[in-house]
Amino acid sequence: MKRGLVLFSLLSILLMPMFANGTAEKSGSANEVTLKVLWFNDANESDVFLDTIKDYLAANPNVKVDMQVVAFSEYDQKLKLMISGGNPPDLARVTNNHLATMITALEPIDGYVSDIKAVKANFMPTSIAFAENGQGQLCAYPTEATANGMLVNLDAWDKAGIDVRKLSKTWTWDQWEEAVKKVVSANDTVKYGLALDFTPHRFSTIMYEMGGHFLNKDQTGMDFNNPGTLATLTMLKKFQDEGLMPKSVWLGSENPAELFQAGLVACHIGGSWNINTYNKNVKNFKWCAVSTPKGEINSSVPGGKFVAAFKDSANKVEAMKLMAAFSDKAHNEQYCRDTFNLSARVDAAIAYPSNTEDFAVFQHDLSVTPAFTANEWKSAPFSKVSAFIRDQIVQVFMGNLTPEAAAKAVDVKGATYF
């Protein structure tokens, strides 16, 4: 009996350090993982994300989520500090702009899936272009997409006797110009044909359609001085001079969305987020989304949000599993529906609580947008010359520079960043 007690005591002493440092206690829960998730909200995205992954967490009770929601104004700095400190989150919501500057810190998805080509084929080429690194590896799952497009005052077009939904299916910029002049003439309250957001991003919506571009084909330098870009500058200057575009937007401080909501413009080229804004705010007239008039091609300008894991994070395997589930067709449709966003998937079929047809128009225009547009907008050197481009466009509209002189100035300035 004493011999047995001695052996038991010795065994207890030997095992004590194991329990003290947690080794034995972990043996029954070795697969338990708490994923650190960093998120920002445009509206309700964090709540919808957690709701969307409920079934995944229920099927994987060993996985927990510790979510930190950070204001977008502080998000970039917070994420960069975590990465530089060697303590990144396990996964994070990121924008296409984040991908341009942080992609080398992201863990490529390629090694965690059996068929990366099949994964990429699920998403729009523009979204994949944003998410690929220099070696062509996919470093984030696309979630929601953003696009630029045209929204029209439907009542104003109807009053002019023009079926804008039908016309817009095949119209060109020349046909738009001819038709919109009739709309302005037929409506006392409509003062202008087009409001274009005061950004190079929205300007590029028309530029890409006209066959223009910012950079050369391999994105290693500027090439703004090209026939398509010059045609765009010339056409928009003409619209300004004819009074079809309000000078108060690009040569002042007028908000184009506010002009549209006041019923002062027949058309607004803005972002897909305006669908939600107008759904809430426009009460005095009917409106809808239509395809932007065609130049050489039909095009939008891509953007969007993604989920990504990090090379230095502690739980990459579980993070990859969760991201894959969150990004599949059913979960992506749920997330985009409940956040009122476009989907980055090519197979998404979403019935929104409202404005489904308007979202579908933006989705279609985005689906035919060339992938090189994303490669241009994810270029870090290009981002440094973007504000200068806007200034040169203003100089053209003011009549201080010819389109050729402005385009050459952009190429010279941009060359200093490549």
C-alpha cells in the first residue's frame, strides 16, 4: 500500500509541470482556434459578416471569432501597425487600395485549395486582377464589388418622350448627347444633361469606354497621352462649353449627387453606392440605372472589398477555411444582399429587398470591364499622380490647357514615380 502511494506521489510530481504550463489541459482541445478578425464598416457589414458565417461556426464548434471593428479613418494605420509589429490579424476585410500597398504581407491562397484556377474562375476578372500578387498568386478572396455607372432621372426622360431604358441598351455617346438635349429642353427643372463626380476614378469610366488608359500595357509607366484619353478630354470639354455639364462640379464645389437628387440633372455618373443613397433620399421623381453610353467599348471601373489572411498570422489554415466558406456562392449572395452591395462573383444571382434591376445594370457593366482597368488602379506609383491628373483635367475644362498639353504634363509628372 505504501509502495503504491509513493509511486502515485512520484507520478503526480512528474505531471505537475505539464498541467502548470497547460500542455495536458490542451490535449482535449488541441483543435480549438480563436480567429482574430479585423473589420471596418461602410454600414452594417460586420453584423452581416457574423450572421453569414453562423452556419460555418455551428458546423465547426472548435472555431471561434474574436472580431475587432475599427473606424475606417483609423483602419489603415491600425492594420499597418499590426503587420509591421509581427502581430497581424488572422483575417481582415481589405479594400482594393489596401491590396495595392499590403499585398506582399498577405498569405497566398494557392497552397490551400486543390484547384486555384477553378477558384479564380468564380470571380470577375477585374476582382481577381486586384487580388493577385506579382507572381500571379491569389492573395485575397473577393467579396463585394463596386462599379461606376449612369443613373438617370426617369421622369425627365419620360416627359421628353424618350424610353431611356430601351435606348440605353445600345446607345453611343453621340446618341446620348442628341437625346439628352431633348430632355433638358422638355423639362423646366432639369438644367443639365450630366453630372460627373469630381474624381479621376469617375472620369476614367468614360476614358476606358473611349479606348483610353492611364498606364502602358505592362503598368510600368505612364501613357496618358493616347488617342482615347484625348478624345475623352475633348468630349467632356465640349459638354462643359455647351452647358450639358455643370461647371460648378469640376470648377467649383457642387456635389453632383445633390444636384441629381434635386432634379437638376438628367444623368449622373457615380458609384454603385449611389443606388442606396437615392433609394433613401429621392422621393420627388422616379429614377433608374442604365448602361453608360458606348465609346469603343462598354466599361465600368472596378473596385471592391476582399477578405485576406496574413503570412505572419497564427491560424492561417483555419482562416483560409473560413474565408473559402464565406466566399462561396450561397454565402456571398447572402452577404451582398444584406449589405446592399454588388457581388464579385460571376455566378451571383441576388434578389435585393429593393432596386434589384438597378444593381443588375451595374453588375452587367462591371462584368464586361477589361481586367487591365484593375491593374491600373492598383498601381502604387499611379496613385501618387492621381490628384495631379484631376488638376490637369480642371485646366482643360477651364481652357487653360489643351487636352494634348495636359496629357503630356501628366506623363512627365507620372514618370517621376515609376
